[in-house]
Amino acid sequence: MSLDTLKSAVPDFAKDLKLNLGSVIGNQSTLSQQQLWGTVLSCAIAARSPRVLRELEPEAKAALTPEAYAAAKSAAAIMAMNNVFYRTRHLLSDPEYGTLRAGLRMNVIGNPGVEKVDFELWSLAVSAINGCGQCLDSHEQVLRKAGVDRETVQEAFKIASVIQAVAVTLDAEAVLASE
């Protein structure tokens, strides 16, 4: 199982996705190996596609230290919670919800076990998949204050967009093939 296997599974009608998958995860990425594969793993988890996760996880695990592997999974987990909570609070028309204490544990954000910038990048990418504007803004601001350029931030959400699109496409094809 691998990136190549995943690319070969993408149907011809989605050729752009196949090409984009190769470019955002391949040699054209400007991210460090840890940033790249942590983003890939956290996004593969967030995309909720068993096939995509099965294909990408072994390469991510091989490319990451055990600490980074655990941190990427932690980013996907904590953002699954935070993205729902903060997106809902933001979407409610009553602004008083924004003044209430969240009361949710988020300790991993303060001590993720890897460079804070990498964890923030992964959290931003997962937030892109989950569609939480408040979390996107928050993580982007932390990254920019840490000196991360816009191109690097965009690289993370490009990976998120391609992984999500491949997941949707392959899962839809699997459903259609089973009918």
C-alpha cells in the first residue's frame, strides 16, 4: 500500500486529482519531511476514508518519528472536537456563546510532543477539511506570528484539499461499484 497505489486507484475522470496528489505529496513540496507527512497523516484521518488512510498511513509512519506520528494523530483527534465546537459557536446567532468558557480539555495543543509550528500546520490542514473558519484563522495567525510564510500555510491546505477530494472520489466510486 502506498501513494502510488492510491494514485493508480483514482479514476480517469479525476486525472487532475491524481496529478495533484503526486505533486503535493511528491518531490514538489516545500515542506520538511515531518511537516509533509504529518499533514498527510492528519488529513488522511480527517478525510474519514478507510482506503485513503490505509494507503497513506504506512508511508507516513515510515517518514515520521514515533513522536511526530502520535502528534499528527493527536492533531486530527483534537481538531475533530475543536472544529465542531468552535464552528458551532461561531455559526450560532447568539454571540453570548462566544463568552462562555469552553470547558474542554485541549492540553495537547500546548504540548504536542513536536515543534509547535508543525502541530499548528497540521491543525490548520485538518481545520480546512472540517470547515472551521475560526480555527483556520486562529492557527494561521499563530503560524504567521511564528514566521511561517503564506506559501507554507497554503501548501498545508493544498494537501488537505487534494486528500479530501481523493477520499470523496474513491469512496463514491466504491459505493457506485457495489450497487
